Amino acid sequence: MATLRALAATSLLGVGLCACAPQGPPAVDVPRVAPTAAPASAPEPVQMTPALTAECAKVRKEQQDALSAARAPAKEPGAPRPSEEDLAGIPSDLGTCLPGRHGAWAVLITDIDSFDPDVTGLSATIQVVYLDDEGKRLSITRSTGGYTLAHYKARTTRVFDIDSDGDAELLMCDVIGIHSQVGPGFWAVQDLEDCAIFQVEEGEVVASSMVEGLAITDFRDGDGDGRPDVLTKTPLDGLEMDTTYCDLQECEASFTMELLAHGQPDGSFSLGDDGAATYARQLCPKKPVEIFPAGDKGAKFGDGVQNLVCAVLWGAAPAALRAGVDDARATMCRAPKECPHFDAVDRFLKEWSGSLPHLQ
């Protein structure tokens, strides 16, 4: 069985997947604010064709049949069967169609069986399914990376015509719980969280390239214009404290922040426009006076990084922040020349400071 660190490097459908470490304080709960642009037009009432309605009923029955088959007695005496505890981790509403203007989307878990008599968990196939108006079915299989399934939850699932082409895409964030060996003889359930947009391209269901390069944590209408936006930590990659490995004198997790990539009518997402700025202003209502307190060995890395990000959002030039960052590295790192947490700070200033919205 691969280690948890190796699992963190796996992916679902080419979309980055993480086995997340324990998190610090919850992300800032940003209230809905007044729209910065005209709201997206209200969706037209969905009229499902008879063929689509019939096929959606078949998909729903397929999910119910898969669960019934998993609960049925073994065909061979003594063969292992899925436990009720494991089967309880599969939501009962899977297989329900989410219709768009044309067609509908659904998520299925099928081929459910006991993974191994000596290992807790299920073997199963997770599918994202698209049905067109004529009932034709397309699907793509998601993977648990060879691990056993403990539970599954679709945390965010909705359809929306992201790129204004008349066909709705599926926006989905899900949590796949897998049984992982985290030590000699010790197993634990690890939650793998992943977000993606699925669309139909050239007759196949694919993970959309519209969000390529963004590590999505959720979909939300951050500025009230009626269009889904992306919450992402991509510009802040490496800045959030990882307490499983820490090269700092003080290793308490104290920083968590997500930026908004504002959805555009053509399907792109902007980290630097007015909609993104509206969201960022709620995170950083004013320009910080101090970034990393000079010479303070008790200062928390996360607090300083949050001040740093806010300073950049308020227009501070990287060069103006350099001296304070170098001083903090010398004070806070166990080995200042080999300090990946501050390497991430340097990378952020170099690669992202010019791409984020400026609040003044």
C-alpha cells in the first residue's frame, strides 16, 4: 500500500488531488456584497424531453440496483460482502439527474463490492454521467487511486452554462474518503477533496480546461452577479501552514485564505478584475501597517503571511517588502538558507504580485 504522501501526488482526471493535512482556523466567512456587474440573466425553465426523463429514471434505478446488489448475500458461501457500515457512507441521493437547458448530469457509484476480506472498505466505480436530450449517455470514471472507499460526498454539485454556449457544465466539489495505511498496522480514513468543472467535448465527458492552473476549493457567487466564481488557493500555494512538516521555530497553523477568481461570460476566470477585488476587500479591509514584526521570535508565520498578502493586494511593491521578509526568515527559520516556507513567500512575491487585484 502506498504511503499517504504518495497518495497526495495522485490526481482525479488530471485535476490535482490532495490528502489534506489538519487545517488551521476556518477560512474567513465573507458576506455577500452588492454586485459589481449586471446579474447574469435568469436561467430558462428546464423542459426535459421524454427520452431524457426516461433515461434519468434508468440512471436512478441503476444506482439503487447497485446498492441492492451490494447488500445481497454472497453467491459463493463464505465470500466477503460489503459491510453496512461501509455502505452507509454512500449517499442515497446519488444517481439523481441535474438537468440543464439541454441534457442532464448525474453522479453514480456502481460495481460495489468488498475490497478484500482483510481490509476495511469497498471497491467501487465512481462515474460522472451526462445524458443528452435524446437520452444518449456519456460518462467518465473517477478513481480512488487504488485505495478502498470509505465514504463519498458531493459537497457542491450544480449545473451552469459557464461559457455561454447554451450547454450547461457540471460544477462539482466532492470528498472521497479512502482507507489508508498511515503506520505499521494502523489504518485511518483520509478525505480527498477535489473540485472540477465537467463538460462535453467532441462526444466525451472531460474535466474542463476552463479552470486549468487553478486549485479550486469551492464554487461561489462571490460578488452577487449571479455567475459562479472560483475560490482558489493557487496564488498562495505553499503559504498555508503545513504542520506535518515545519521548518520554522513556531509551527502553529495560523493562516488560511482563499482568493476569488471571478467568472466571466466566456468561461474564463479572472484573479485581477473588479469582481475579484470586491471579494479581496472583504478579506483585507485595510492596508497592514506591519508585515512580520521585526525581531519578534514569538511572531507567527501565518499572521505575517496574511499581512503580506494583504499588503500586496493594497499595492505594496515586492521590493518594498523584501527587507522585512529577509529579516523574518532569519528570525523565524531553523535553518534560514533552507526554509521552504519562506521559499514559498519568495515565489508568491515573484510570480503572483502582479496578477492580483489592487485595492487602492
